[in-house]
Amino acid sequence: MPNYLLVSFKTCPWVQRAAIVLREKNIDFEFRHIEPDNRPEWFLAISPHKKVPVLRIDDSISLFESNAIAEYLDESIAPRLHPADPVARAINRAWTDYLPTFAAQVTGCAYAATEADHTRAVAAIPQAFERLEKALATQHAGPFFNGAAYSLVDAAYAPFLQRYHFLDRIKTLGHLQNFPRLSAWSDALLARPSTHSFPEAGFEALYRENLRKRGQFLSQFVSATAAAAE
């Protein structure tokens, strides 16, 4: 078995996606965390886009971009997480392609500079939720995107649904309860051990601290609100 090194920022959701796939496939790997504001030269040399994640294989191959990493792992190591049926697989890939839009709409309020910007960002969340609610209605009964079988779609969306809950506990967003299928899916993903690279309370505290340091509108609420898990 090759040696796998996953280079990460501690709270990066795109790295978390790659780590979830590695854990779902029972692949031993090493995490190496770097600081976003102090990216070492060795990292810049192996990351063409200068971003995480980078999956380093046997200290000779560097794969980058979370979707490419997930697809590589699924093609090369059992068990397959993509559906065997080509139509179902194409549908799954289409929904992983939608992920950047979903992520921007669902967690965009974290980057809002003003209260007005935050209000606009929060108002955009239901549009993304409605699209996933409809997609889940056409799938099987759950608990995962394809029904009983866990997939790359589940691994992709879990980090961003987790962050929605983090943001909702800082300043109430109040949307998820209006989408019962999506809410149940979120619960199933957050209960899955592979979702978590760190103990949940500690990870939420890290996320909150990063949000506070960012100095945007939400940062003023971080110190005044205790994490639910604390």
C-alpha cells in the first residue's frame, strides 16, 4: 500500500472532504497541517494552485483539488463510493459539480463584512437548500444521498452542512428545519465517524476562533456565544 500524506489547513472543508474519502476507504494516511498565512516553500513546490488539499503519494506524486483527489481514490481503491450504474454515477457527479455553488451560498455569511451583507447572504441559503431537498426527494429513502449506500456526494457535502450548524449556533440562521429531507441527511452525515478529523467540540472551537480572527461581521458574536458542545 502506498504512503499517503494529506496536507491541510486545520479547518479547511475541502481538505475535510478528501480526509472523509480516505477514512471511508480505510486508508492509513498522515495529516500535515500548515498555516494559511505561512505556507512553507516545500508546500508551494508541490501545490500548483498554492492551495490545500494536496495528497502526496509515496513522496513522489502530488494530487491537488479535492474533487480530483476523491475521484482518484474512488477509481483506485475499493470499496467504490460512486454508484455502479452509469446514469446514477453521472447524476452523482453533477451534484458534486454543484458543490462550490452550494458551499458559497450556505456558508457565505461567514465572510460578510457588514450586517447588510450578512442578511443578504443568509437570505440566499434557502435557494441552495431547496435544490438539495428536491434532489433528495428523487433519490432513495436515505439516510444518505443514494439511499443506504454512502457515496462521494455524501463526503462532499458533509463539511459544509457541518459548518452551517456551526454558523447557526453563532447567530441563528433558522433555515434547515424547513427542509426535512436535507435536515435528516445532515444528521446522518454528522453522525458518521468519517466526517470528523478532530473531536467535534474542539473542531468547532477552532472554527469559531478562525471566524473571530477574520474580523468580519460575525466575529463580534463569537466571544459572546458559547459553543453548543462546550
